[in-house]
Amino acid sequence: MTNRVVVTGLGVLSPFGVGVDSFWSAVKAGENAVDAWHPPGAEGFPVQHGATIKQDTQALVAEELVDFKLPKHIERRAIYALIAAKEAINDARLETELGQAGIAVCSGVPELDDASLLALAEQPKANIMNYALTEREQAIKRFSGIRCSNDVLATTLAEQLNTSGFICNVSGACAGATQAIGLAYRAIKRGEASVMLCGGADSVLSIRTLSALHLLGATAETQRFANQLCRPFDQDRAGLVAGEGGAMLVLESEQHAKARGAHIYAEITGYGSSLDAYKVTAPHPEGLGAISAMEGALQSAGIGAQNVQYINAHGTSTPLNDVIETKAIKSVFGKHATSLGVSSTKSMIGHWIAAAGAPEAIATVLAIRDQFMPATINLTQPDEGLDLDYVMGKGREASINHALSNSFGFGGINASLAIARYYE
Amino acid sequence: MLKPVYLFQGETLLAHSTSLESLLTHKGRLMSTPFESADLINHSIFISTLADENLKDVGAERMVRKTSERQARWLIASGVRTWRTYFNEPQNKSGLFIGLGTVDCDEEDNPELVQEPTAECLATAMLEERRPLVCLALLNSSATSHIAQLAGITGENMSFSPLLSAGLNALCEGYFAIAEGRLKHALCGGGSQKITPWSLLAYESIWANQDNYWLSEAASFFIASDEPRLNQHAAIGVMRQAYRARLQNNAHALTEQVNRITGSPLIENQHVVKVILVGANLEQQDITLHALGDELKSRAVVLDSYVGNTMAAATAIACNSALSYLHDAEQGFVIVIAFGDHAEFGMFLIEANND
């Protein structure tokens, strides 16, 4: 006997602002959060666009987290997730019933913020580490990953919310947040937890991390399309456009949710994950890992491919991903692949890297609630061989009973969630 | 209905090539030295550090070596060697579950490369093509990808970071994947965070609040499988929680958790060979040993006193130790009780299977 797993709370801090409403209304309208941006003070930096959180971190804390007693050092990504978590918990009306909840989140690699690195760089070269240690309180900013471990988001949530369920900080590259949600789904399904808070927060909008992505050749850098640079599946796509934010979901067993009269958005019905075991630098050319993840999600949901109406694609706007993902969808769905709607939310909010799967899962849940497929914006001419229905340009109403949300990470780490309209 | 999960002992990498077996039988001792950087912040920390792995013995191609850094190489070496001890070819329905440290910039010495403390100079330094694949080396889950590639593991997977609870969660997920029938074999384990001044900055609030703290670099793996083989012991239960209590009476909450284990029908009237405590601070040790009662207390082993705090490797080392203790036992159990750094608490119950 296993539990059905339902979604009862959602929270987002996105480049569109604080809150699920601002996120979803913009996504439904096909708005573009990508804008001209470069790291402050580095005008000549090769990356010239991003989907950024406009509010200052300090201001966000003052406005959104006054009731939290934050640790002495906390990175801004944890702030993003805390704001999203607070909204998700309030949305689920769970404030007083969180005690046994588990926490499964993902927040990416440790953040060595530019300001702290520059403060250290002011020191004589031979003395930097000594200075960093002895003058750490002055040298390193409060909102810096240098002085907190990368599970600060998970542990701060647990401590602030006084939960006693298990706590997980998932490291799964760009599939991390989807893996965290998948873990939460499985924990509730088996009865290990009744309530899980899951999702992620990330940002790579710093000189150090964007430089690393640039050296890998992953970032879009052409000026040709201005802020319409993130163009998943388009013939002129040129790489990922980084975004940032935090997104959290409350999952519950159906029994727990119904017992307390909770509003149910949708049901998580399946989850699949896989490894390419191919190369750390490129996805498997036949998309075997992506195929396996999607098939795993369908199998665990107990549905056939023909039951799915919508896929929220990984859709990174990189030359390789979009070809491989399309190929994998065709392999899994066969003739039905052309009947599906397949869209990329990243075209609007950029790539949140480790956290990417969290806003995309929320978009999928809301697509099912509103029976509306969000668009892939900036897609004007699909590339050769990319011939699925990518919901080009404008979202549309559609009947959606079952959907997948895909995440395929660097190094061939793949995850796919099956999400369905909830029926008693 | 959960399936039985059989555990196959794997490799544990410890400093100075010390064998885990020699520590458990008191024939060897793991050496440590003072961590000089900790003196700068007025804390006393001792460390045992691992030698680098060149990965040639596991047949890693140049790209794997270029896109991995030191702590990833410990994981790749010990993980792949463990897998190949049992499997010579890729296995259907095989998965991978790892506790990882995080990767920082110490190997790059980033701030030292910046000529002037301006954003433009920082960008110039970071964009220099010294290591074009540094992005993948910085990504701690690259270790997962490399192990998958070298071992041919393509199934379900989950990696966690950065400290003890990361390894604990990895082993729990591996156990469930086998017990619930999704996988046939899972490579489970973890590797410690590498110990550097940068990690001291990140973990000061955890590591530096105790006197004479002992940190050890390590990596450890075992294989979980649904197939029994002769002399492979079975994991018959796992549990994970936090013992944070609403009234902050953590001692009471921890005692309750230990009582749940000792009162479990799974071990009632059964012979307990050992109780292994791992990751417990002095207060947690006292509370746990008291709650265990005299009989179980006499069979308790505080693993950290042998190997130090091995972070995300710790729970896998404890499970491999349990398999060693059960080696000659005809029946009975080893209970592994693991403590995370934020009141996380986990239990593994491993049964002898020497029919």
C-alpha cells in the first residue's frame, strides 16, 4: 500500500518578482525576464544578458523575512529559497503542522561572491589566506557562500521551521531540484514522510561562475537578438542564458492533505532518474539517459506515453540539449510526440542551473490547474529536425491531464517528474 | 512489501593507506597532525589527509582526470574499484548514491590571480583559459558522472552534500531503491570534504566549536543488491529523522529516538554484535550510550575515535565496519547510529547472513 502524493503549496521568487502570482501571470503572458546585464563593474564581460532578481538581497530580507532569525552568515540563494518556502507554507496553510515535515532541496555549488573575492584580492598575494581567516568577519560579506556550507538553505529551513523530518541537500547539477522533488515524492509515497518541503534556489550570476560556464562554451553571448537571446529549439539558439531565483513546493500524502482540508493543486504521479554514463562534457548522442528518465517517470506513474499532453522541457537553448531532448521525446512518445505540447519556461526566466527544475515543476503544476500550456518565447524558426509542437511564441489553452517536467544536467544526470490533474 | 537488501563490503580509503580492518582490530592507528590554519582562528583541529589518486588503475581517460579535482578523484578511485570487485561488466538496473563534499577554489587560488581589486581584473583572471573545463571540476556531482561512466551505471541516482548527513541520505536512498524493487544493484558511499583553509571558513560554525577536533579525509563505498551471495549480510531496516524537539529539549528527543531503535521488534530478543556510533559529539555520545543501557553500551563502538570525523564518508565507513564485525558472526545484528551536524539522526540495522 503506497500513498498518493499531492501538491498543496507553491512559492516562487523569480526575476518577475516575489510570489507565484507574479511568476505565473508573466509566464502565461509569455513575458521575457531576460534583459541586458553584465556583472557590476565588468562592462566588457562576454556574457551580457541575464534574468536577474531585481531586488537587493538586504532589502529582500528586510521586507520578506523579518520573522526569521537568520544565521550570522547566509548566502543569497538561501534567502531566495526561504522567501519561496515561506510563501509555499503559507499557501498550503501549514504553519502549525510542519513539525514532522522533511526537507529536500538543492542549491548548487558553493558561491564565492565577487565582492568577497575582490576584498581578498586587495591583500598582498602571499597573505590572502591568513587575511581571510584572521579578518574573516570584516573581509567576507554576510551574504556570501564563503562562510557557510552549501546546505545552509536546507538546514536553515529546518531550524527556522523547527521541523523534525529528515533533511536533504541534493547535488545533481541542473537536475538537482527535480531530483529533490522526486526524492520528496518517493518519501511520501512510501510513508516515510507525510509532508515534504522541496525545491531549490540558485544563481550563477557572478564573475567566477559565469566565467567557468563561458570557458565551457555553454553561455549565449551574441548581441544579435538583444534580450531575445534565450531561444530554445530555435535555429539561432546560441547557448544558455543564466537566470536566478528560488522555488519551493509543499508535497503531502493525499490522506494528510484531505484530513486537514488542504487545497490540492495537482498530483505527483511518477519520477524517473538516470545517468548517461557517457561523457561529462556532452549528453549521450542518442539521448539514452533522457529516454530512460522519461520512461521511468511514466512507468512509475503507471501511464502510457499516449496519456501525456504536455512536457515542460529542459529546453536550455544550447545547441546540443535541444536536439537530444527532441530526439529522446520522439523515442519515448513515438507518433504521439507530435501531438504533445513541449515548451521551455527557460525562454522566459533563464536557466536557474541547480534550481531549474523547481520553477519548471511549479509551471507544470499551474499549467495543469489552468489547463494552459505556457509558450516557448523567442522561438521563430525551429532548427532542422526539431519538429515538435514547441508552443511557439504564445501560450494556449489545452486539455492537460498528465504532464512531464524534464531536467537533464551537466555530466548526464537526468530526472523527469510525472505530474497529473488531481482526481479523488 | 520491501525486498531484502544484501550488502557487499567495499573499499575504504583512509589517510596514510591505513586499513579500516587494522583500526577495528586495534592493530593499527590513524595518525593525525595539527591543522595550522585553525590556529589562526584560535581553534585546535587535528587532521588526517589522503594522498591524491591518479586514476590510472581504473582506466580513467585524460578527460576524466582533467575534469575532476582531488576529492572527486578519491571518490572515483574507491567507487570504481569497489564496483569492479563484484562486477566486470555493466549491470541492468544499477544505480549510484553518493555523499559528496563541495568543491571550492583552493586549488585555483583565485584571489591571488587578480592583479588589481576591480571587477574588470577579476573577470580577466577568471576568463583566462588556464583550465577550460574548470566549470565541470567545480561541480561536485561531476564525481557521480565519472563513476557512472567508468562503472557503466545508468540507473537511478542521487547525490548529496556536504557533510555526514549527505552520506547518510545517500545510503538511505540506495537502500530504498533496492528494497522497493527499482534497482538490482546500487553502488553506495561517500567521500569527505577536502580539508583546506577555505573549508575551515565555510564550516567554522560546525568544526571549530569543539576542542581538539579531529577531521579525516576519507572515501568509502559498498554495494547494495537484491541478490544474496554467500557471506553477504543484509540490511533489514533504515531510519532517518532529525531529533530537534519543539521545546528544544534535544536530549529528551534524542533519547526517544534511541529508545525507538532499542525497542524495535526487529531487534527484540536478537543478539546485537555491535552498536556503531558515528558523527556523535560528546554530548550526543553520552546521551546515546546512556539510553542504550548497560548491555548494549558494552558493545558500543564510537567510530570517530578510530577514524576522526570523515564527513560524507562517515556512514559508509560505519556500514563497512559493520560488515567487518559480522564477518565471523553466525547470527545477530550490528546497529549503526549516525549523527549529522544539524541534529540529523539515522539508523541502519544490518543482519548477519552466514548460512
